[in-house]
Amino acid sequence: MNIGQLTKEKCKSLFDYNNGKLIWKENRKPCIKSGDIAGNKKFDKYGYYKIKVEGYNFSSHVLIWNWHFDLIPEGLQIDHIENVDPLIGADDRIENLQLLTCQDNTIKRKMPKNNKSGFVGVYYKESNKKWAASIRVNTKSKHLGYFLTKEDAAVAYNKAAKIYHGKHAKQNIIP
């Protein structure tokens, strides 16, 4: 079994849905009873709950999407509108889930902890002694140029983000 086989019909035969949780309809094993919340009581390092169905682990938000709408269209993925906090877990209520392309989902990521410029898409190029700007477009990095200040590099990133990322563009706030 793979995610392609977990249709809306299959999900509804296994689970009931209640406010972001899937509830087992039938006893599954000696330790899983009808009415139990499906999935591991702990979440993975990314904040996602996992549910084991016939030997395969699935993210609960994917099964919840399939329970409501059926299979995820090719080229799209499920995104949490309110970002997942790995310390408290994901909000898997259906109203917090949306379909996005991989590109749009990547754009939503938080700034890496090791970012030293304070701006998305801006880093210091030691060999040039200048600030560089780059942007990811369809999983590839696009170099935007070298700049004397990190603010100038951030402006270049913002312009490119509007072009390449449209309404999902993450804009740098420049003082």
C-alpha cells in the first residue's frame, strides 16, 4: 500500500475525523481500540504526527486531506497555513491545511538559524568581500549579483522574489 491507495473512501472506512485528529473506527490490534486517536502520541522532529496503516507510516495531515478531499493531485503537496512548530506539533485541522506547489511551500520556510545577514537570500561572500543575493527558483539557486551592502543585496532579492514567487514572495524588511 502507498499513499496513492489511501483514497477518500479508504480513509473514511478506517477513520472518523474530529478537529484535526483521526479516530480509529475499529479495533486494529490488541492495543488499538475503536475510538482511539490514530497515530503515535509523539511527533517526529519536524512536528508531524505519524499514523501506521498496514505497515506504512503516513503523516496525519496527508491522511486528513485525503479523508476530506481524496488524493493529492500530482505536483502538489499539503502545507500547514500556520507553520508547524516542532516543539508543540502540527495543527492538523482541515482549515489549517492547503495545497501548494513544492516551489510555493519552499518559499514559506523560515530563515535558517545560521543566516548572518538578517535577510532572506543574502549572504556574505568572503572571497569577494561583498554581499551576495540569490533566490531559489524551481529548486535551483539563481545568483542575483554582488553588492557593497547587505541592504542593497536584500533589495535585489525582494525584486526577484516578486518576479519569481509572486503572491507567496517572502520580502525582506529593509530599515
